[in-house]
Amino acid sequence: MKKISYLGPRGTFTEEALFSFYENTGEITAEPLGTIVEVIKSIDRGDSDEGLIPIENSLEGSVNITQDILTFESEAKIIREITIPIRHYLIGKKNASLKKIKKVISHPHATAQCRSFLNNKLPGVEIVAANSTAEAVKKILDFDDDFAAIGTKVAAELYGLHIMEKDIEDSRDNKTRFVFIGNYIPQKTGQDKTSIVCFLKKDKPGSLYKILKEFADREINLTKIESRPARKNIGDYVFMIDLEGHLHEKKVFEGIESLRRNVYMIKILGSYPVWKES
């Protein structure tokens, strides 16, 4: 049976994404781990067959720790992706009501994504930070009825708590992209993307242009490009690029190989099927 580690604890959006992909839970053994780093390292050590971690949110942007560990500290590869809508719920004990709530606990990203609801329905409420939405929901068990949490429906069910309000997020377009990681490059499917990191020899005028030109000349579409600090001197950056196509396609392979004349190093983060929303 396939063992999959994921960003825990139980009741996180990562767990929701995992069981959205693997609807038949009998196929896998799921192990929640405390941090993104632990999940990635479980693949490097061979403790898990696959890992699942968040990499990008439509409102908050990239999950920097995921990108940095995959870039600088791990040889794990992205092997597939899944995107799910993020729906936030206000959760409390069974006797809780909006009029009683004085404090709301959640992960800072979650409270930021529910700012309008909090301002309009719970003005002046004290916001308490937690390490995850799942941890916030679990903590409600130890608090008085004047505490509520922002978390997932799964977490509310897991801990036997009451959903006070549903879909309290500011944007209905709020989505998070998660990636499964493993230690191999999947076969091409015809609808794939490739993620790479370009390490520059020296930052100078035209460096980014030369990278982009290699792909433009081959009519390869770039779906994402951003820079991250290179962990060296201030002002040194690496470029992280997602492009359409599989590494084993001729024009993609040749495009990446041609970059080696202009960059210090290219790291392949993965080449994997594009997620299609149903």
C-alpha cells in the first residue's frame, strides 16, 4: 500500500486535497507531519512513497518555504498537482453564537482571507494566531464558548464541533495549489508542465531576457515566472519557471539545454501532468 505523508495535523486543507485526489482511502496510508520540511525530508529519506504540500495560493501567492526547500535542500521532484477551492468555516462549540464570540483563532492567512466577514459580523473581535487552521479548531475544545475558530469543514467534523457560519472567505475564487512529491519524473501524458530553477552565473543586463528568449523562440508558453533570493549575496536571485510541456518533449528538452550557455545551473523541480479541474 502506498504511504503518503502530508502537511498536518488532521483536518488541514492539505488533508482535504489528499482525500479529494484519493477518494478511495483504502489505496493509501496517510501520515500527517508537522511541517512542510518534514514532509519533503520524508521523501528524501525514503520514509514515504509520496508527499503532499501546498505550493501556491491564488490570494497569498507562492508558499516560499516549499519552493526554497525543493530548490536548495532536496532532490525530491514534483510528480503531480491538485488545486482545490478554499472554503473557510466559522467553528465553535455547540452552545456558541455570534453574539457570544469575543475571540477568533486561526492561521494568519485564514483570518486575512476572511477580513470582510470578521469586520462586518464580528467587529472588534480579538484575533488569535495558530500554526494551522486544524490546530485552531482543535484548540476550541479547551476554550470557553466565547472562542471560535476559522477552519475546514473536515476539522469541525473531526472534533465534533459546530459550524456557525460557512463560506466566510472574502473571495469565492480563493484556491490553493498543492503538489505531490516523489523521487522520479513521471511519463509524459500530452498535457504536462515542467518546473525549473535557473541559477545565474552573474546578474547583469539581459540575463532574464536571454532565458525568456530560448522559450519564446521555440513557442513554449511560460505559465509562471518569479524570482527568489539565491541565499548568497543581497541582490542575487534565482528564477523559478513553470512552462508548458514535458521534459521528454524535444522542444522542451532542447530549450532547457540551450539555457545552460547562459546560466550557472538549471535544476529540474519536476515534469508532471497538469491538473484539470472537474
